[in-house]
Amino acid sequence: MAPAHEGRRRPPRRGNFFYLFLGLLVLALASPMVSGLGARGGFVLMQLATAFTLVIGVWSLAATRHWFYLGLVMAVGDAIATLMAIALGSYALAYAILIDEFLFFLLTAILLARSVFATGPVDLNRIVGSICIYLLLGNLWGILYLGLDFMDPGSFSGLAAGAPLAAHLSTLNYFSFITLTTLGYGDIQPLTPFARSLAYVEAIVGQFYMAVVVASLVGMHIAARTSTR
């Protein structure tokens, strides 16, 4: 007979999601700064901030060993590709780096969801984890927008012609987060049907996630604290 605990998801390790939130916050704050640093400086700053986030992301996945090793391989691969791109003075590797980072962010979001939505009491750590998923969604969509603009130039208005890759990623990350939060300033607009589809799907996901998922977790956390008094 299988043990009673077999098949259950392990609850999130206390405190780890706070560090991941810090890493994602550093990445979000560094992203707007790359535009004024030139192609090389902007690329280096963006990759340093991303590397910081990847390292913390790997540490946050340590509760599941096989996923931890997979994440570690992806983070090391990203670092090696970044060093090669800088040493060779060629950013042809940049899109391969972005694919690796997209997969890493996606893996991190999936594993976060497994921990955040596992059975058990809802503590502050799990709420922070749900916010980390929200921030990861913004970064994932930003990379998708950049890939779309690479394959179909002119998919978005408001992008500076001839700007380096890091500046484009910074701008499209900005567009991603204002779409996710449905602020919609209008300085950048999707122009092609596929770009518009990606944008409104992101807006729907962002509103549903905050209004239903995060709000429900916060409500459960408050109810649990109230019932223990």
C-alpha cells in the first residue's frame, strides 16, 4: 500500500519566493535603463539583470531536484552564450539566448504554479509566489512580442528604427506590462492581426489572474488568519 503522502505536492519552502520576487523586481527596474547605454552596454546590463534573476530562480526550484538540475543547465547555458556573444562582438546569439530565457521563465512559472496552488494553508510566501507568476507572464509576453517583431517587422508602432536588440526588448517588456495591467498608454500599438491577438490574450490573462487567482489566495489567507484568532 502506497504511503499516504505519496502523490501529494510538496508545499513551497518558506521564504524562497521572496528572493525570486526580488530578482524579478531587479530585472523590471533594469529593463528601462538599457536604452541610453548603447548596443553593447544595454545588452550587458540586461543580461546581468537576467542572470541575477536566473540564479535566484534556480535556487527557488531547489525543492524539486530534477527540475533544479534542468534549470541549472539552462542558466549555465544562458551565461555561456552571453559571454560568447560579448566576446565575439556579435549578437547573432542573442535570439538563442532569448529562447533559452523564455523556456527558463516558462519552467519557473509552471513550477511556481505547482507550489502556489498546492493543497495546504495559504501563507504570505504563496501569495508572493503568485505575484512572481504574474511578473513572469509579463516577461514571457515581452519575449514573444520581440520574436514576433523579428519575424514580422512593423508588427508594433513606437519602436525606434535601428535600435539595438536590448532596447527593443526593453520597449516591448514595457508594452507587455502595460498590456498585462490594461493601462494602455497608446505610445506603442500592435499593428498586425497576430500582434493584436497576442496583446488582447495577455490583457485577458492579466485581468483574470489578478481578479480571480491572486484575490482568491489573499482572501483565503485573510480568512485563515481570522479563524485562528
